[in-house]
Amino acid sequence: MTSADPLHILLTQPRCSLGVFVPAGLHPVTAERRHLDQLAQAGADLFEVGLATEDAFLDGPVIQAAYHRALRSGNVLDAAVRAVEHAAGLRPTVVMTYWEPVRRHGPEHLARLFADVGAAGVMVVDLPAHQAARWHDTARDAGLRTPRLIPRTTPDTSLPAAVADASGWLYAPASTAPTGYRGPLDIPALTDFTQRLRATSPLPVVSGVGISTPALATRVAPLVDAVVIGTPVIRALITDPGQAPDLTTAFAQALRSTPLTENRA
């Protein structure tokens, strides 16, 4: 990662950034582009674009329903490429996917497709250990970052291997539940985990999963370099798209009012 990389610049500035996760293909192309424009204007600093898959086992019912809706609409890979191309023209954009679509379409083909339309990286949330080296080499050759999701249960002795070859950021889930969790967060446990990650790697740390309200975002923000929201915005995009920008603004304002006392500690 170079110092001129927009993703690196964003994640190393002296405030917590806001990422917004949007599953590709949820709406027709014109509407999807309009929604991305509105979310960027409302305060999204970066986008995560989800490539729909049938078995999104780390996700809760809202994101799974969004993926299934996208799958019914047609070619989800084409939809994701179009969404990434538009999103990347607005903000740094990282593709979120499971290994199954990467395997099915071919790592080299998928990496080149997304690199060619401006993606900053691709994060494979369930990257198999035996495929990690191949994937990282493939993505690096295409000029893509490879953020890694690190489970909180990862022991200290396994962290160096878990973060090896990661680039862009390390993803520290705020909850151990599936996406869409709306309960309380164990902030002391998340604090300990982010400190462990920072002691192991110089990469920025990003958190999502269970950051369901602006108030929770305020509590997580001092610990990380970016907070990612997904389910609250997707629920609005499914039921009442006009509410999605207002929700994004509320989260953005919460982050920007948070003192950075622990960030990158």
C-alpha cells in the first residue's frame, strides 16, 4: 500500500471513517446508482459492495434476504461489477464476498474484473486457509488490497498467521453474532481485541457487525479507524430507500462528534 493510495489516506486520517455496506443488485441499475450517490453525499467515506451468494452463513436475515433478492434479479457478478464501478467513482470501494463465488468464477478472473472497474480491494470473509496464499498473490498481481476478517476468538499465537499477507485493513467484528445483531456490544472485549490486532500488525483496524445505532457507533469509534454499517441501511433500502441517506447521516454525525482518545493507540 502506497502513501498515495486513497484507501490508506482515508484510514490513517485523524478521525474514524464511516463505511457503508451495500449488496449489489438489490435495485435496478439506475436506482442503485442514485442510492450510492445519496449515501456518499450523506456521509459515507467508503463503500463495501457485496457480491450476492446463496449461502451467506455469516450474515443475518436482512442481508441474506437482500442477497436472495439480488440473485433472483439475474447475473449478480455483472451487477456487482456495475455497482463497484459507480461506487469507486464516488469513494474508495472494497468488494465483500464469500469464497464460493471466488472459486466458481475463478480467483484470477474475479480479481481482474474488479480491479479493472476501480475496486481498491476484495475481502473474502470466509477465506479458506489453504487458499489464502493463492488468493493474496492473485489479488496483489491485480493491484487489489486483501482485507482480512479476524475472528475475536483467534488466540494470540495464531494472530501472526491470520494477518499474514493481509492488506488494506483488518476487520474486527464488533459482535460475534451474525450481521444484523441488535443487542448490546461487549466494548471491553472489543477494546482488548483491537489492541491485540494493533500489537500484531500496523494495518488499520475496521469494525462492523452489530453496530446497529449511532450511539453504538460512538462507543466503537475511538477503538478503530473505520466503522462499517450494513443492516440498518439495507433494511431501509429494501423497505423505504428514502430513509437510507438520513440513517447514514446520523451515523456519520455520531462518528464525527467522537473524540479520538484511543484510536490507533
